[in-house]
Amino acid sequence: MTEPRKTEEQVDPRGKPMVPATPRDVVHVRLGSFGLVIAVAVAVIAGLSGVWWLMIVGIVAAVAIGVDMYVATRRQKSLGGGPRSEAG
């Protein structure tokens, strides 16, 4: 197994964990989870009401958001695997 790449600064002056690209990845995961709930809700409501094309759009959106969140967490984990980093 390959060892995760070490970063120079893993803790900020206040002692909070830091790794590169955290803001972008955190935004992807947080907004993605909000969008995922909406996409699943749209798909369920559309399926119950019989609007099949809207259900398919909701499912495709949910899968796309899920893949984006997965990629963001994988990218975050590969950047800083130190003992105090919040890598996903």
C-alpha cells in the first residue's frame, strides 16, 4: 500500500486540523448532501405521482451528486492522511 502524501501544515494556530483543498471539498460534500436530499425527494414524489420522466431526472441527478461527493471525499483523503487531519 502506498503511504498518504504528507503535508507541511496539518494544524492551524488554533489547533484545528487543516489539509489542502479542504474548502472546495467541504463545499462539494455539504451542498451535495443538500442537493441529494432534494433529488431523491423529487424522484420519490414524481414516482408516486406517475411522472416517470421527472423521476428518471431525479435519479440521474442523485447519482451524479453521489459520484461528485465520492470523488470529493477520495480527493480529500489522498491529500493529507495525518493523524489529526479531517479527511472525509
